[in-house]
Amino acid sequence: MQVGELVAVPTETVYGLAGRYDDLNAIQKIYQTKNRPSYDPLILHIHSHSQLKELISRDTSDLEKMLIQEFWPGPLTFIFERSENVSDLITSKLPTVAIRMPRHPIFLDLLEKINIPLAAPSANPFKYISPTSAQHVAKQLGGKIPMILDGGNCEVGLESTIIKVHDEKIVVLRQGLVSIERLSQFAETSLVKSDQTIEAPGMLDAHYSPVKPFIKIKDADTLKGKSLGLIMFSEYHPDFPIENQIVMSPEKDLKIAAMRLYGAMREMDMSNFEGILIDEFPNEEMGRAINDRIKRALTRI
Ligand code: TXA
Ligand code: MG
């Protein structure tokens, strides 16, 4: 493989499209390959605390240290003030940078061997559903990138929680496995509101959408007469044929449902159904992140 190339990598959340953070050609290639607008900044991935020091401009606060200790390596991304080592291209000119230490063994091993932080957004074309298997990546970006590291199915299945620590309080910019309930055990935690300053334009746009109409079951009438596939939480819907349905977790486990969600959305999107109906999920713990992704993916009707 040539120097400066990209590689798709497995992480515990979703697959990433990785390039060296210090190679601006590689960073450009990430944006081009994903068809991602330059205003949507990238996350850096690291394997050590000394790498973190190089990328940020001030020491971490006590609360940040505590959260890092608890959740790294793992699916929690921090927004820090960036150092001069991080280029404008990575942060879309923001004074901050998003950083996380992933826990997938193959990716961590790669980060250790290279010993250079890697920029890696989710390995999907802009606005499509994030990939949770190497096959998902191959299907969409296969012809465009020289290598995909196959690390199996992602164990979490939804993108990392993104937070910013301010005045010893936590603001959640994107929900994920590390839930608001869990973070609240460390400090006052709030969810960023859409009417607050937009920290990163990409986060408020519609995202993760299937191509087919994707709507809640309660709005099924708007697709009357069409053949419909259903994504159900824990049991089959009695009014639709069983063969049209995917049940995510008969045991009502929200983590399992999250792990399967994007795969089910893709499967339905590739099927012969003309539209996709999605169930309601309890709005607690991982259910909040599931509902957040569903809300962003819904077809506006
Ligand atoms: O789980 C994940 O985080 C995956 C895996 C590959 O690590 N990565 C991922 O990256 O989801 P991406 O690029 O698809 O999503 C990163 C989000 C974007 O919405 C971006 O706008 C936001 O993070 N972001 C990046 N830098 C930021 C910053 N400095 N301030 C606020 N938001 C930022
Ligand atoms: Mg993404």
C-alpha cells in the first residue's frame, strides 16, 4: 500500500475511514472519498495519553481526567481545545478538536504500531447509514479505497458519545453507549439543544438516512398501498406479515437493538420493499441514542 493512502478500520462503534492526521493529502482524500463537506470536522483516534498531550493546548481538567480514566479506551469522544499540531483541515477551522481512544483490539493495535494519531470519520458516504461490518464498507466504498481491515461486526453499533466539559459540567453533543444517565454519575450533564450555538454544523443535519421512505409505524398510512418492511424492537407487529419484519431484540435489550439497528436499516434499504417502518424504542440509556439516530434518519413527511 502507498504512503498517504486510506484504510477502513473496525472500531467498537462503527467502521472508520482512517488516514494519518499529519498527512494533509490523506485528510483531503477522506473528505473526497466520503463526499463530505469541508465544514464537517473529523475525529482523531489515539492509543496513548502522551499522544493526547500533543494534540491539545491545555492540560485536561480533573473531570476530564476522571472521565478518561473511566471510559478510555472506549466509545467516548471529547472536544478539546486543539494544539498547533492539528491542522485546520481536520477541525474545519474550529479552535477545538474531537479525540477518542477506541477499544477495538485490531484498531488499537494499528494505532500503537503506527504511533501517529489517525483521523477517522465513519466509513460511509456522507449522509448514508454508518457501516457496522467490513461488508457494509466494501459495498459502498470498496472500489475507492485500497484496504479494509475486517474486524467483524461492531459490538456497539452506533457512533461514539461526543461530549464537551465546561465549568466542570458535561455537555453531550452526540448520544451513544455512554449515556446521559451514566455521565450524570460524574457531573451535571445536559444535552446540547438545537437552538444553542451550533458546535459543528454536521451534527444537526439529517444524517444516517436510508434511500427509501423511512417512517414511524404510527405514520404508516402515508405509505398506504406500498409493500413495507418493518424494523421492530422486541416483537412482531400483528398487522403485518412476519416475513416483512426484523425483530431487533426479543429480550428487550437496548444494547443488542443498537448493535443491530444500522444493519437492519441497510437490509431493508437494499430489499424489494418500497418503504421502511420503524418501531418506537424506550427513551432511556442506549434507547436515547437509538431514538436520536432514528429521528435524524426519518423521511420528512
Ligand atoms: O464512533 C465514532 O465516533 C466513529 C468511529 C469511526 O470512531 N466516528 C465518527 O466520526 O462517527 P464522524 O466523523 O462520522 O462523526 C464525528 C462527528 C461529526 O458530526 C462532527 O461534526 C463532530 O463529530 N465533530 C468533529 N470535530 C468536532 C469539533 N471540534 N467540535 C464539535 N463537533 C465535532
Ligand atoms: Mg459519520
